[in-house]
Amino acid sequence: MMLEARIGIYIYFKQNKFIRQLKRHGHLIYVNKDKKYLLLYIYESELSQTMKTLEQLKYVREVIVSEYPNIRREYSTENYEAKDYRVI
């Protein structure tokens, strides 16, 4: 069984009452009611169609695709602490 790749999108909306309608487009992960945005996970294959649909809604201000897949997650094992405490 293969898992299909998913991606997160941030949706900024105008009023909190529209959270339930936006929840229908994917898997709701997080909602910030003060700043009026939510994080929704969708399948990467449906990204372009979902973005097009969301941008046409009048209660959506902005749709941003998450940059998490582009972040480098390998770290070197270099000892930076020894450099910080050297005597000059």
C-alpha cells in the first residue's frame, strides 16, 4: 500500500464562521481564530484544483502553500561550541 504525498496550505479567511466550509476541502490541522487563518492538508495531486477553487471564494483573503518540503532537514555534526569559547 503506497501513501500519497500530502502538502499543507495556509488559508487566510475574513470571518471565523467560514471555518466549517473551508474544512470540507481537506484535513484540518490547525486554526488560529485571532489571526484568522488555518492549516489544511491536501493531496499534492489535487493542489492546483483546490487552490483555484479556494481563491474564487469571496470569504478567502489569501492562500499560501507551505514551504516545509523545501526546508533542509540534514544537519552537520560539527562542534560549534568549541569555537564559541576559544581564547583570542
